[in-house]
Amino acid sequence: MAIDIRTGSHKAVFPAKVNSAMKQGGHIFNVVLAADHDNGDLVKRNTAWAAFDQYAESATAVAAADFTGIVQGESTSHPGYWFVEVLTAADDVVLVYNSPISPYAERKLQDEQLFYNEQGDVVQGITLTRGDLIEVSANGFSGTLAAGADVTYDATNKVFAI
């Protein structure tokens, strides 16, 4: 994981209620990234085994039809983040997530939006199922944020498209 000193330049997420992250079902895969990704990006996991418990990021980008969700409202526990409920997610689509732990004592340098995952990093690839809830920072969306808005994933711009 790397740090980018430009405040708020990266989206951040929190897997609020995700079955696989809560060890209630689904899988978490170790995915070797083919490009830089923020936490909360969606990528496809290559099905080819790279090493023990490691898979490469697929060269095929996530298509809009591979993920659908709905914005359920703004988070009260993480102001500026919005809940996205998963409606559908393709089997090979995973949520990029590494818990950002800042090595810096200064509070401003602990902002999760400063961190991103570099090409070649091994990250958690969290599988998503219908009903999962993820909290996404406002800069992780394109379009006007509002409760009830339908979302897909725009792999070109790496944002949730409203």
C-alpha cells in the first residue's frame, strides 16, 4: 500500500456488512494487482492459480452489467461515505480492499483517502453477494448522490456510476 499526499485524491471504502469479510460466506482471495487501484475498486479475479492463495487481476475489466447496486443513504458512522447495497455481482468480480494502517502519528496523515494500492501489490479480493453493504466515500461516485439511486461500476474511471 502506498500513500499519496494529495488529500482526498483517492476513494476509500469500508466493508460494513459484507458476508465474506465477516466470515459468514463467500471467499476472500489474494489478488496481485496489474495496475494501481484504490480501496473500493472492483476488479475481475483471474481464475488461473498464480501461487498459493494468489490470483492475478484479470486483464478483462469489470463491465457495467457485472455489478449493480443501489445507494441506500449516507453513513452515520463514516460522514461523507454512502452505503451501497449490492444487488448483483458476477462471480469473478471482487472488491479491492487492504486495511490502511498509517505509519504516521499525525492525524491528518491517517486519512484513508490518502492511500492506494500499487501495481504488483497483493490485496484482499472480497467477493460480493446480494445484500452486502459497502460504505464508499463520496469521491468514489460519478453522478449526483442520492438515496435510492441505482449504481453500476465504471471500470474506465474506477468509480460507481449513478
